Amino acid sequence: MEVRVGRRQLLVGVALVAFGVVMRLVPHPANFAPVGAIALFGGAIFGKRYGWWLPVVVMMISDLYLGFYSSMPFTWAAYALIGLIGVSMKRWHGWWRVPVGSAASSLTFFAVSNFGVWINGGLYAHTWSGLVQCFTLALPFFRPTVVSDLVFSGIFFGVYALAARLAAVPLSLEQ
């Protein structure tokens, strides 16, 4: 069965991409950006057919301006995986789904992106101790990732739930 994206869904998707690009391009604290939350929200709302592309488009557009780097495929893949975490959230019920999904997003990004830095970069030896060093030195960047994922996920899911409640529509953009 083909899932079609309607005007409302397209507008939400474009708005999320535009917001993500702008937030990556304006000055901000390191690793404090909404891309992980966009991936999580996109997966949960748009589903696996369309949701994973939102963060990838954000990264493609903003990386055109910010520049490309050797571990870029790992970063983009991490966000696509986070979109799939969002898809799985559709089966979860309860208040805890957003914070748990957000934490899973942060951990996924940390693991995949830093593995990419280790494997593709020349900063660390390609040994177990080099991998440990890579992950250890990345720890200071993990806290802002966790905070931004939680804050932006709370905003996206909260605003969407409020809008859905006010409009008396179901909490899914999929048709």
C-alpha cells in the first residue's frame, strides 16, 4: 500500500528541514542542534518510508555550507538510524517514550559518529586503545548532545501533541 504525503505533512517536513538547517548554520554551542530530535520526531510521525530522510536532507544542505568531512557518511547514517528509532516509538506507550527515545538517539549518534571519526580519521590509532581514546575524548561533547536531543524532542513531540489535541486529530501524519 502506497503512503502518500499530503500538503500538511509536506509543510511539516519542509519546516523541520528548514529549522534544522538554520539551527546548524547559526552560532550555537558544540553538539547542541536539533538534528537528532528531527530524526526521532520524523521517524515517529512520518514512519519508515519518509521519516528517515528529514535529518539526512538537513545534513546535506547544511554540510554544503559548513563543508564536508571524512566521517560524514557515519554521521548521516547515525541520523538515519535515529529515524528508525523514531519509527519504533510508534509501538511504545507512556510518558517515558520521548525521554527514552531521546536517550537512545543520543547514544546512537555518539557511538556511530565517533566510530566514524576513529575509522576514517587520522587522529587515533586503529587499535583498541585508539578507539577507547576516541570515545573518551568525545565524552565532553556527549552532554550537549543529550541535552539538545531531550529539549528539542520535548518541544517537537509536545507541540505536535498539543496541536493534535487542539485540532482533535490523531497523532500520526501517516495516512
